[in-house]
Amino acid sequence: MVVQIETLPWAPLAKCLQAEPDTFFPEKGGSTREAKRICAECTVRDECLDYALANDERFGIWGGLSERERRKLKRLAS
């Protein structure tokens, strides 16, 4: 089942909706700096990260963390 991010109750408040999607899905080895800067100012960052962790999002920047950072967080939590 695919969930459209815009249908989540917190999503309309997400700052990423005002940015280019490519910012949050950089090419391998590309910079994540701009996405993380946007996330740092977002009021729903925690909800976004919770969503990504609960749904095992494997690509992109979610809640201010990269794929690698989310995997590390999950390992530390288990």
C-alpha cells in the first residue's frame, strides 16, 4: 500500500512541501545539507521522522536524517 505523504495529518505543515523534491532525494554521494537545513526549521520534523522509521523509508531525507542515520538510530533503539 502506498501512502501519499500529503494525506498524513501533519504533512500540510511540512516545510519540505515548499522545496524541490530532489533536495530530499539527492544522488548517491550528493549533498544533504540543504534538506537538513529545511528540516531543522520544520515544526513537524519529529512526526516526519517517526513516520519514516515506522514505515521503513529507505530513501531520502526524512525528519532531518539520511537513510544511513535512520538505520543507525534503529540499530541503537533495538
